[in-house]
Amino acid sequence: MVHAIRVHENGGPEVLKWEGVEVSDPAAGEVWIRHTAVGLNFIDTYFRSGLYPAPSGLPFIPGNEGAGIVVAVGEGVDTLNVGDRIAYAGPIGSYSEERVIAADRLVKVPDDVDDKVAAAMMLKGMTAQYLLRQTYNVTSETTLLFHAAAGGVGLIAGQWASHLGATVIGTVGSEEKAELAKANGYTHVINYRTEDFVERVKEITNGKGCDVVYDSVGQDTYPGSLDCLKPLGLWASFGQSSGPIADFNLGLLAQKGSLFATRPTLFTYIATAETLASTARDLFDVIQSGAVKIAVNQEYALADARQAHEDLEGRKTTGATVLVP
Ligand SMILES: NC(=O)c1ccc[n+]([C@@H]2O[C@H](COP(=O)([O-])OP(=O)(O)OC[C@H]3O[C@@H](n4cnc5c(N)ncnc54)[C@H](OP(=O)(O)O)[C@@H]3O)[C@@H](O)[C@H]2O)c1
């Protein structure tokens, strides 16, 4: 018997319960891992609330990111050994002391990357990777807007985009967060609670607009984000921290300059063992070179996941958060 957070009914943070659960032996192609750190992500709140249905139905163990150590390997697993340090993003079920998981979803953690950093960066860092390097190829010619710049994905993306030489504009919800964003690669930071971000982006870009807008806020920044783009610009809508966009109007893309729109998700970009390995490799490279640093700004006991969710949804956290089993 080990302990895990389980959700028996969808709802607020109070539905996260700390319980004893059984872990069964790994089947062929699987390994048994013991978590040393678990990453907290906004997507965990979508599964908890029911906005995204859990694939296995109720009850389920939430969590999509973790790091730990291999304690047993199933038949046919020849890429991992007992004692290997590993980390992953998805499949769901990381809010547990121990779990069984498909071996081909794991990556080995380099010796110079700490467990908490690994747990904090797999989902958020690989998201920054695909958004900046695959959804759009950010270069020194690029001007981009990234909403929620001081958040988990936001602080990584700011440093990475700056490293690629882009002009990086970010939005944040407080002055403290503005300072943090400026220290993490953002050239211009807008407080979208006190300033009109569309007007500010026009001023900053001399009326030209951005090549790409990365929008994970959703309801509150739509359709304003479309007005921040150049003609033929790309709107990458990759989340909904303020709530889902209720009525997406395709016609607006024509009216606002033949815009492109995409609604990407990390799990498409790391669907195969090859794309997972190449995306993770690119992430480890920028971490190991020092170009991108992972800020683990909050730590909670895994048993206190409820408090962590309240703080994340209450906009109290910055950078990454880990839950410690
Ligand atoms: N599609 C994908 O592949 C993918 C992968 C990873 C993450 N995501 C999305 O990216 C976003 C960021 O994820 P994260 O885990 O790094 O979270 P996060 O950015 O650390 O936290 C969310 C932030 O959103 C901002 N926000 C704006 N309006 C909000 C509201 N009404 N309620 C709560 N927060 C609000 C807050 O920052 P301010 O106070 O500065 O506004 C808050 O700190 C999430 O929407 C997540 O779903 C998508």
C-alpha cells in the first residue's frame, strides 16, 4: 500500500483526497517508479473540475508530471534499469508516492539536473519547446506576445524566446510578477489588470503587431489577443486559465488580417518515442547550457495538493511548483 491523491467526484480543490492505494506489478513494457517530486500544472485543475474528463473515469489519481527512480521493470523493458533516475510529462496519475507507467513515456534525467527541477520542467518546459520551436519557429526576427508571463510555462518561455533573440512581450497580473517577468527574458511587460494590453502592444510594436501570440488565459484575453497580431499572424491558443472561450468566431480571423489559429497540446507533439526524445533533448540542452533556468518557487507536501490547487487558481504562484511525496 502507498499513498496518493484521489478524486472521487469532480469539483473544487476540496475533492483532492489523500488515501492509501495499491500498486500492481508492472506488465510487459511497464516500470514501477517511486516519485521523488511531482510537478503541479494548471491542466491538473481541469481534470479535477471535470473540464477535461479523466481518461479512466472516476475515481482517478490526478497529475501529469513527475520525477523519481525506477524500482522494478516489467518484461521486455530494455531501455531502463532499477535505480535509473527518470522524469515524464503524462500519462495522468503522478500525484502518488509510487506508480506503474509505460517505460516508453519516461526519459532519463541527466546527473546535473536535480529531481525537483526535473519534476518541475518536463510538462512546462516541453510545452515551451514545442510552442517556440515547432508551432512557430521563433528567431531573432520574431516579435511575440506571451500571456501569463510569470507563470510556470511563462517564465521558461520568456528565457527561451530571449535566448532565440526574439522581441518578447509578456502580460502579468501584478507589479511583483512584472519584475519577475523582466528578470526572465521579457523585453516589455504589461500588467493586463491595470493596462489595456491591446493598446500597449500597438505602442510597443509601433502599430505593427506581433508575429505570434501565445494565449493560455482564454476567456479574458479573447478576442483581444487577435488584435495584437500582424496580418497573417499566428494565434496559438494553448490553455484557458480564466475559463474556456465560449464562442470562437472563425470569421474574426478574416476580419483581423487573414490570421492563422491553432489550439495545440503537448501530448500531440510528444506522441511517439522519437518526438518525446527530441523534444526532451532540446529542453535539457537549454537547461544544461544555462540559457534557461527553472524557478521552483513553491513547494508543498503531496498530501497538501488541495492548498497547492487553491494557490495556483488564486493566481498566488509564480514559476513552477512541486509537490513532495
Ligand atoms: N496546451 C498545452 O500543451 C499546455 C501545456 C501546459 C500548459 N498549458 C496551459 O498553459 C497555462 C499555464 O500553465 P501553468 O501550469 O504554467 O500555470 P501558470 O501560468 O503558472 O498559472 C496560471 C496563470 O494564469 C494567469 N491567469 C489569468 N487569469 C486567470 C484566472 N482567472 N484564474 C487563474 N489564473 C489566471 C495567472 O497569472 P497572472 O496573475 O499573471 O495573470 C496565473 O498565475 C494554463 O492555461 C495551462 O492549461 C497548456
